[in-house]
Amino acid sequence: FKMAEHIDESCEGGIDGKSQAVSCLPHSEVSSENGVAEDNVDSSVVDVLHQKYLNSSLYQSTKEALGKVELDGEASREVGSLFFVTTNQCFSSVSAIELFIRDKKLFVHQYTSGYYRVSAYFLALMIGDLLPMRTAPAIIFSCISYWMIGYQAVAGRFFFFMLTLVLVSYTATAMSLAISAGMDVVAVANLLITICFVLMLIFSGLLVNLPTIMDWLNWLKYFSIPRYGLTALQVNEFRDLYFCGEKNPNVTASVGDAGSCPPNISGEMCSGEAYLCSQGIEPTNWAMWENIVALFCMTVIFLTIAYAKLRFMRKFT
């Protein structure tokens, strides 16, 4: 008690009452004030260093490089899925090679007996195979895969996606019929059609960048069925698509004529149009529909070849 009274007397004493105010404070309060001051100094130093790093050229270049990587990854996922659905429609049509080979002997016997004409037989096979076996699966596959993958939720783009897959299936089926018509062995026809599809996949536009192909090989892309389907689907999906900044990547504008390629696409590609131009594809309405016209023309040509091979096939021995 005597020690406490001595401390109180020493704290109450003094000339102005201010000189001994600090000395009268407890030691714990003084140390806590020093700790707070040190924390404030440390936080201010960290903020200054953080701000200097954000303003540095190293941070800006790293941010730009990571943005390009993120854009390339987003575009690659979209194109990879489109390539898969196109390839799936092509190889699912290989089963059509059995139509003419399996019933060839029966067809020759019935035709020579005068049961029907070649045109009636050919038309019956087309109606019996294309509608139930090619159209319905393509429509069901489109309805499931389009929304599952997460493409743009626009009705016009969805129906164009469905139309493209149906035409790709028709063209691949017609090519299979044109190769298998008049042949006797299913294995040989299967091998030929598989080789043709693999060569077409090389020039489809995903495995090899078509603008970089040499001129003496570049003409082979015009015989690629997957190329027409993939190009049409890419233009349909990437138009009005934005990847960078605060804008939502899935926000779309009106589906109009986007015009030709921008003059400069060497920098950061933030739009789907810039990506299409980097692949040598113009983001226009005609760029979509010209591939649809090409698929339709190829279907007619292959079906004509298949009918001609049946028509002029040797039926009498």
C-alpha cells in the first residue's frame, strides 16, 4: 500500500501535470501504441509497393499475356466441341455402306425379274434410310449437345446448328453410298470411306490452320465435308461473341452482317470476329450459308454418282 501511495503521489505531482503523464501510464498501454504505429507503417509500405507493382510494365505485360491465354482457351473449347460434333456426324454415317452391298444379289434378282426400276429402288432406300436413320438422330443429338455444351442461347443459332448437323450427316451418307454402290465386300468399302474421312479431317480447319497450308495442297480443303460443317458452325457461334473486359462473354448483339475482317488482328483478340479472321474465315452471313450450299451440292453430286453406279451396274451374267 505504501508503494501504491508513492506512485499516486508522484503521478499527481509535477509542475504542469503534463510532463509526467507519459511516465504515469502503464507499460502495456505504451507498448500497444507502439505496436499499432508499427503496423500502420508496415501496411502503408505494403500499399505503396503493391501500387508500384500494379503500375509497372512487368505487371501489364503479364496481365496481357494471361488474357490472351484465357481467350485462346475459351476459343479452343468452343472450336473443339464444334469439331467433335461435326466428326461424330461424319463417322456415324459409315453404317450406310451396307445398304447396297447387303441386298445387292436380291436387288439384281428382282430387277432382272422386272419387279421395279432402279429409280424406285434407289428412292425407297433414300426415304427409308435418310429420314429415320439420319435426320432423327441428328435432331435429337443437336437438342441435347447444344444446350449441354452451353452455346449461345439464341433460337436462330440453335436451328442453324441443327440444320448444319443434318446436312453434314446427309453429305457423309451420300458419300458412303457413292463409294459402296457396286461393291461386293463391306470391309473394302469401310476401309475406303474411313480413309476419305481421315483425310478430310486433316483439312477441316482445326488440326491444321488452313491459311498456312501450301498452295499446292490447299485445294484439297474444298473436298472436306467436315470443313464446311465446322466453318458454318464457327461463324454461327463466334459472331457477336466477346471475351475480354467486363462484358459478359455470352451477351450477344443482333445477328446481322458483321462485315469483313478488321484491319488489325495482331493484338489481343477480344471478339469472336477477330478469332474467325485469324483462321481465315470472314464473319459474314454469306460465310455461313455458302457452306450450307456447298454441303447441299455435294449431297446431290454423291447421290447422283450412287444412282449412276446402280443404273449402269452389270446386272446380267
